Amino acid sequence: MSSGSGHRGLPEVAPDPLPIDVVDNHVHLDITREGDAPLDVAEAIARARSVGVTRLVQVGCDLAGVRFTMDAIERHTEVVGAIALHPNEVPRLAAAGRLDEAYAEVERSAAHERIRAIGETGLDYFRTGPEGVAVQQDGFRWHIDLAKRLGKALQIHDRDAHEDVLRILEEEGAPEHTVLHCFSADLAMARECAERGYYLSFAGTVTFKNARGLRDALTATPLDRLLVETDAPYLTPSPHRGATNASFLVPLTIRAMAGVLNVDVPSLCRAVSDNSERVYGPWE
């Protein structure tokens, strides 16, 4: 397997372990990039644990992913779940006449004690065109309501839809614990989110050379509102950009974030761990 930037396959060499254990608060253990061999869930967990990433939030965002997540949380104590219908999935299900049926399955599954978040939900104007905006927005509102009714955190996917995401959250009233997954907006939005008490989760993109705006946004995020994630198998941090991502690469992102924030790595790890347990509750 290659460890070079621009290549598929997992990097062969793990980063140095973190001094304090942290959480990968957004990973897709059910998704395999085209051409990759499936990574066994137990192996993914073991490799993550070896570098101090001891807890994972597995995210299932279509019906197959929901079912995978329900199985994973029963089999692995290191894993809790987040489930929803991805904003790109909602219009497809609506067009097929299956959306209400899918909502019902998500709601039944979300009642499980080890499902700790509703997500990833939100808006994606990159892959879904104008004809899908209305149903996406309705789907976002449905998931916000579900999170509040069940007392779960909310994980938000926001792609090219920053203003509408913030508007709908204000109109509906955000859940107590609201996470902007893979934060991708600018300094101004980071400040707005911080003022509202939302959590911002940063992925490997914050390590990319061309991500100065994202690093500026990071500096505006209070330590008690920071989370870290992989969004694996995508968004692999430098120096492995383009390779397949996995939770054992979180230390690369943590160390890059600590450098941007001018804080020591143990302090950032402690904050990320504490924030994760505040949002999702204890793992065991």
C-alpha cells in the first residue's frame, strides 16, 4: 500500500501516538473507496487505539449505513453511532416514493441508547441541484426535530449552503449539542457558530497547504467547542493527502491544529476528549 500523497491505499506507517486519548467524532467504517480492500472494523479500531484514538463515532447516512451502524455499536464498545439520511440521499428517496418509509426506519433506530447523534444531516448544494433544495431543507428540519425529540446531538453536513444552514438552525432552534461536521466555512461563520454555542469539527482538510481560510476559522473557535474527525475514508491529512483515510491518522490533524492554535498537544487532546464526551456522552 502506498503512503504517498495522491495515491489510494492506507498509509503504511502510523503517526506517533497522542499523549492523551481522543475521539474521532465522524468516521464512515461502512464506506470503502473504489479500488480499496475493505478495512475490517476490528482492525480499524485496533489501529486507532494504538495511537491514542480510543473512541469513534460511526456515521451511517443511508439505510444501508444505518443498519451497519446498528451492528457496529452492538459489537464494539469503542463505537457509538450517528445516523441520518444524508442531504443528497433525501431527494433520491423522495423521488422514489420511499422517503417516509426511510424516515420511519431512522427514527426507530435512533432510539437506541448507543446512537448518540442524528447526522449527518444538513444541506448540500454542490451535488444536488436547485430542484432538490426544497426537499433537502424539509429533510434538514425533520432531522433537527428528531434530534430534539430524542435528546440527541446533531451532526451537520454543510456544503455550499452556509447561510441556509444557519438560517434553518435559527428558525427551528438548534439542539443543545450541535456539531458542524468537517467545518468548511470562513472566519465569519466560525465566529457566528461560536456565538451560538455550536461545536466545530475539523478534519484533515485543515492540514492542506491551500486551507489558510480554514485555519483562520480554527483560530476563532474556543477550545471548549472544538472537535476532530477523519470523515474517513476521505479527507486524509497531509502528508498523505489523496491516500485512504482512517482513524489512526487523527494524530496528524491534532498536531496541526495545536500548531495553528499555539497550544500544547496534551491540552488540545484533553479539550477534544472532554468536548466529545460532553456532546455524545460516555462510551462505556
